[in-house]
Amino acid sequence: MHVFTDTSPGGEPGREDQETLIRVAMERATEGAPPLPDLVPVALVQGRRRRVRARAAIGGATIAVAAIGVFATTLPVWGGDAAATRNVSAASSAGATAVPRAVRTPVHIEPSPGESSMADLPAAERAWQEEFQQRAAAVFDELLPDAFGTVHPVDLAVSRYQGGKDGPVFPLMFSVRPQAGPEATPADPPCTSIPEKHLRCREATLPNGITIRAVTASGNEKEGKTITGTTLTFERGRSSVKLSVGGDDHAMVSAPVTTDQLLAIAQDARFLELVDDADAHPMEPKKDMVRGG
């Protein structure tokens, strides 16, 4: 029997006595029950696991982001060998130039007696010219009309290419030659049109400041047909540039490219980047010049 001292007003047990009663009641209620486990080690283990999981999640996210960056920088952009490469945006070429592209099989032409070819070049120079031809062919595929067909390099000279689609073959020349010395006189005649000979010449200054000459000529008449080709010439940097397209003189089919289309190419940044590369690393001898008048 417990005896309590009444120390609080109203004859009820005081606060201290109430706490004693509660503690005694709890001890009686838990008599025979197993001891409570120590929760501190469990809490420490769970805390460690949460930290490990958090670090793993952060590390995994970092690795994933890094992997995405590596994948994005190593993913090649491939140019096709046919219509799939046409009308590709400038983004595929402006940086154009270092991006891997599908290799276009060069067209082989045997040199004439006494004529040299790219096969005679030193290995390093030949590799440079072949790589340049591959880039140029891809750019022309993007810029020329579909009717010109897929453009392939010709292994005879770095300036030679050809297109073709469904039979006809269209020669293309893209030449960047160092200019001759100032004492020489250009061999180009005045820009004159001769309608009776189906020759038209015009000069213009393009919006990019290039003064350009465009010559369109028809000739090689056979069976009442003639073929037409167009040639552009201009100066840039330290070089003389020539871009020309011709028709198939066997099938008697004119080049499916207009003068205005060639003029548009001459203004395109992708084409001018090729010109600047060839100007910085000349691959052809100096332009033929004649002295005097």
C-alpha cells in the first residue's frame, strides 16, 4: 500500500506524486515484456545508407551528363553519296569542313602522254588534295541543282570533278591558282558577247564585293544540237578562281545549271571557304599569263 503526502491545494496529489504514479503504472504494464532494442545503431546505419544512395545518385547523374556530352561530340555527321546529301543545312558544312563525310569514289582518267596526274604527287600532298576534293564534291552536291547528279572527284587533277544522273556526264572544273606577278598581263580578253557565236559575257559585282565574269557559250554542234556550258572567273585573296560546268558532248546534253545558279554558288559561304582553303594552301601552278599586250 502506497501512502502519498497531500502537499497541494484541494487535497489532490502534487505534480511530483502524479509523475510517480504514472511511472509505477507504466512499469506494471510492461512487466514481462522483452527489453526495447537500442535504436541508435539502426539510425546510424540508415543514415549512412541514405548518404551512400544520395552520393550514388549525384554521381550517376554526373556520369550521365558527361556521357551525353561525349556522345554528342563524337557523333559523326555523314554525307551520303547521292540525293541524301543534297540540300543539307549550312550547319553541316560551315564547320564545315572538318566533319567526316562518306567517301565518294574518284573517277579515274588516264593522263595523256606527257601529262601528269595526282598519282605522281608526293604522298602527303596527294592526301591533302584528295581530302580537299572530297569536301568540295560534298559542297557542290549541296549547292548544285539535283539534275546535275552526284558529284565525284576526278583523279587526274585536283580541279577536276564530274556529275551525272541517268546517263549523261557533266564535267565540272573548280580551279584556284596563285596569281602571276604584277608585271604580267592577264590573258583574259575583254568581256564581249558575240550572239552569232552563241557567246554571252557579262561582269557584275556581287553583294559580297566580288567582281565576277560569267561566260555562257554554246557549241560542239552535232546532228542539229549544241551543248551549253557556263564559266565564272574572279579573284580572291592571292588567287584566280575558275568555276565551270559543261555538257555531255557525247549525249549532246547541256549542263543543267544556269548562270544565275552558278552566281549564287559564288556567293555561298561554304564555297568561299573552299576557295580560301585553296588560296592558303596552293595546289595548282600559277595562272597562265602572257607578257605584253
